Amino acid sequence: MYIVGGTIKTMAGKDIPDGCIHIVNGKIAEIGRRDEVKIHPAAHEKILEIRQGLIMPGIIEAHCHMGITEEKKGMEGDDCNEAVDPITPQLRAIDAINTMDAAFDDAVRAGITGAMIGPGSSNVVGGQFAFLKTKGRRVDDLIVKFPAAMKVAFGENPKVNYSGQGKSPSTRMAVAAMLREELYRAREYARKRKETKEKGECFEDDFRLECWLPVLNREIPLKAHVHRVDDIFTAIRIAKEFGLRMTLDHCSEGHLIAEELAKEGFPAIVGPDLASRSKIEVQNMAFKTAGILNRAGVMTAITTDHPVSLIASLPLCAGLAVKAGLPMEEGYRAITCYAAEICGVADRVGSLEVGKDADIAIFTGNPMEIFTETLYTIIDGKIVYESGK
């Protein structure tokens, strides 16, 4: 397929006016100006003419729960939190994501082609996130990366859930202590596993502790639910103690400590700012956070935390962050290339470059503006949404 015309925002360099993208076998084979790409379509190839429009990488949601907390389903469709055990690293989001959830179609109509999906924040350790494409019936066919992160949570959510059950954790001290204990146990397991296998001796694998090996080996990050300043610093303290990668998800008070966070080097996924301040730890939540963090030098993505805010509002959330001070180009990056890098999938998505997946969104204009329409959503080189159809 060829996409011809329009302005291509590659997110990997300068915009290309009157551009052309050649897609072969679901990948971008050529990209450039119309007069730079030789258009010789094979008999079966489609030419998609865009007279006016913005062609950009498919939008990426860096943290959500769509399909795992289904809309309008109540308890029957809520598989987000196994809220009877505070330490559950062995849980896999892919075993609970229902791709028939209406949120997937809403995402596609909004030009969202990829999403990081996983457990909620009721547990100190919630389980394993997955990065998926947003169109398809079978989760296994949608996986870009799994496991993609290990969910951990600080602050009110685990406290409230377990103090109500009369067991730990009921304080922030216990949340931190339980996570440290689990990480220490996992590290010792990894050490003994390595030593035993190097000696050629038999080693009995532990299913729950095996889940930590990609985290300890820095292949995937901790995905830390943090809102308050003290929780952010506790998360950083623990990640540094164990030498781990980590993303600061929500980071609602990050703007109060932006310079210090920039020095620490952990990326932030900010939001959901298009929601009520429903609990104490989000009292300082504001759309200005993303811009302040970004200007300080923190790599920042934006999230809806669907279903807290609806998935389709993601580009609008980026627009509201721009309105509150995030530079326009950084707004685009926050929902494309930055989100892809933070999620560990930038080798495949997040920008339009030769060799990457042909995940493309085509809009009438800037998707961060309220009246902009999605013309086409393309995933793996296939048109999965077309306006008016």
C-alpha cells in the first residue's frame, strides 16, 4: 500500500509535506516526499490518496486497564486487582484482557494503535503488564511485548485495600517493607539459580519468583503507581537499592520536585488529569505537571489510565497539557515516540521510519484539538478504521 499526500509527521525528524509512505508486509518500506518515492504499485497494492490531512505514528497509551476492567460489566468484567494477596507478581495481564471490550474499538477510532495494559494498584505487587496492538480478537496475536513491566504500587490504594481486611499493609512503611522483602527474596533466588545451574546441578524453579528475573536483569521496568512526593521518592529509593529500571506512573506531584526527578533519570507517565481529585494523594493533580516535568528534562508520556478517563480522550489530554504549558511538539512526542520508548517498544512503533511497523493514524488536523477527526487508523499496514464506514 502507498499513502500519498498530506503532511507526514514522522516523529523521527522534520515533517514531510506532500509525502509518501510505501508499506510492504505490514512494515514501512519507504518514506519521503511524493517526488522522492517511486510509486510503482503491484496489482494488489492500494494507493491511499490523502489530499489534506496529518499523517503520524499511531498514538500510544502508556498505562491503562482496558479490557481488564471492562466497561458496564461490574464485578463480572473487572479482573484488574486480585485484592486478597498483596504480593502477586505471577499474575499476567494477558490472561484477563478481553479484546471484546468496547474500549478497543474506541481506541482504534481515536487513532490509538498500541497500549500498555495491566493490573491495577490495589496490591503492592500487582503483576505483569503487556504492550498490545489495539485491533484483533485474540490477545496472543496482538502482543508486541510481554512481559513489558512489573506493576508495583505505593500510597493509598494498597493501604486502603488491606487495612480494610485487617492485614498488612496498612501503612506506607509496610508497603515499602513488603516490596523490599519480595525483591530481596527474588534477588537471592536469582543468585542461587545462577550458581546452581553454573555447577550443572539440578535447580527447582519457583514459578512466582521466576517472574522477577526480567526485572532484576533490567530487561523490563518496575511500573510504579505513585502520586505523592513521598511515594515517588520511596519508589526511587527502592529502585536504586536494587539497581532496577522504573517508570513513575501518574506522578501527580512530580511538578513539585521536577528538577530532582530529572537528576534521577526515571521517566514519567502523567495522568489521568481528566478526572476528579477523588482521593487525598491526587489533591495536587493538574495538567501543568507534564509540561513542568518535560521542561526540567524528564521524559514524559501522558495517560488516561482508562477507564478512569476514557481511552479516546488521550489526544485531548495531551492537548490540555499543551494548553497548560507543554510545548506542542512535546505533546505529540508524549503520545507517540516518548510513550513507545518508555514502554520499551520504540524499535517497532512510535515513529514513522523504514523497517518499523506500519501503525499509522491519519487526521484532518492536529489530534490534540477537539474538532479534529480521525480519517484512517492503520495497524500493521491494514486499514482498521476509515471515517464514514
